[in-house]
Amino acid sequence: MENFDTIIKAEESGERIDALLARNLPDFSRSQIQKLLEQGHVCIDGKAVKKNYRCNIGDEIFLQLPDLQEIPLVAQNLPLDIVYEDADLVVINKARGMVVHPAPGHPDGTLVNALMYHCGDSLSGIGGERRPGIVHRIDKDTSGLLIVAKNDFAHAALSAQLSDHSLHRVYEAIVRGNFKESSGTVNKPIGRHPIDRKRMAVTEKNSKPAVTHWELIASYKAYSHIRCILETGRTHQIRVHMQSIGHPLLGDGVYGSPSPEKGLEGQCLHARELVFVHPRSGEAVHLECPLPEYFVQVVSKLGPET
């Protein structure tokens, strides 16, 4: 059982405790957070608080997560947008809002549940019991291409391509602010945030190298549409790197503004392209999926290009 411990910063002062916890604990819904508050699992400076408590600068929040009952992993007939499939692998265009694998607060309704129904027993076991076939993952509120292995041979080969950076991943994002340059590279190590266990941060302590290349697609008043090419694949890498250079992703309540922007809750980020070597044939595979409707609608609200 892991717990959550953080100290309220100035920009978080006045925010409701349930909203703040839901933003920092993406594996839990707001209703689940409220239930934990009602049950007395959340304390401020040692005293239990209710869901409508307004945070103050310097408050120390401590959430003790109760022991979770192990819920059997079940196959579920959920819609999947399959971009590519053969005997070794399947590539999914994941919908925004879909969790990749079961976790606290999301015992089912995940991509893994859907894959178990679609693929039956033909998923690699390398990912473990809760993550069968999952070679890499993308966040719940990130949409786009995700590759899944149907056997251990394919999983090992694709994981090796991830490790040597030959598996090419391209994302598109809307970020806050405008750039002076048309392209650039962020080369900063990423590790666990020293205080908030659910967040990552640019840090030299207990971190790993992380490199993100970016290119400007279009500029708008106060926002930019960019393309990001990952050289490494750290947790929340694009979100952390763009925030570190002063351009957090639009809608990102964890690394950007705590208030929804342009009607969007959750980051505006889409995994658009995948290029990899097929583990069995040795041939290059290049897959691309269009921008989803939510992304297109956000762009339409940004006004004319500058």
C-alpha cells in the first residue's frame, strides 16, 4: 500500500481538497477521492478533513490509501480502434480517457480488458499478469497509437527497439505560449517528484536521461501546436519536458494550469505516428492515425494562426 503526501503551494491555495487530490491522483475518480475523504483517510496536519475543505499555503496533506481487494482481470467486449494487426502484434488507436491497464480506481474498463476479449489467450506474458502484451503505455488522457505484443518473441524484440531508441514515436500537442524558434530539443533527466509520488520532475536525483525533440506546426495567440519526437520514453516525458521550458500542455492539470482550458480537462496530446521494425519479417512498419475530434475542436478554438 502506497500513501500520498504533499505540501500545498501558493498557486494551489483556495482549491478544494477533493479537486486537488483528483488532479494529483489520476488513477482515482473524483467520486472515489470523495469517498476516501468521507471515510477519514485524508488528513491536513494530522486532522481528518471533508471534501469541501479549501487548501491553504503550507498545509501538509496526507492520504493513507486503504488496502485494495484484488479484483480478477476479466475480458470485456469494449470498442477498439485497430490500426494494424497480425499474428505477432496489434496496434491500437487508443481513445482519450481510456486507461491502459487496471490500477487502483480502475479495476476494469481498461485497454487490457478489451485486449483480453479481442485476443483471447494470445497476449505476451512479459508485461505481467496485470499488463499482458503491453510494450509501452500512454496516459489515460493521451490518445493515439499503442503497440501490443501477442507473444513473448514479439514483446522482447519490440522492447529492445524501445531500449535502443529505434522504435520511432511522434506526438502532436497544444502547449501554452509561443516559441521564438521553429524547433528544439529538451535534454533533461526525469525522475520521481521529491514530494508528490504521482508526479515526475526534471531532477538529477534518482533520475534517467530523457530527450524530447520538438517542431513547431502552427502558432496562435498564447498557444502553439507542436510535434514531439521521443528519443527516450520516460513517464510523462513530454508533459514534464514542455512544462520545464515554460510551455505546459493545454489542459494539463498536473503539470500546467489546475483550471480547465478551452473546455479541456486533461492534456491535449496525441500519439500520431509509430515506426518500428517488424519483429518477425524485419521490414519497417510506419503507421499514422489522424488527429481525433477533441484535438481538432481545441485547435478551432485557438483563433487564427499568427
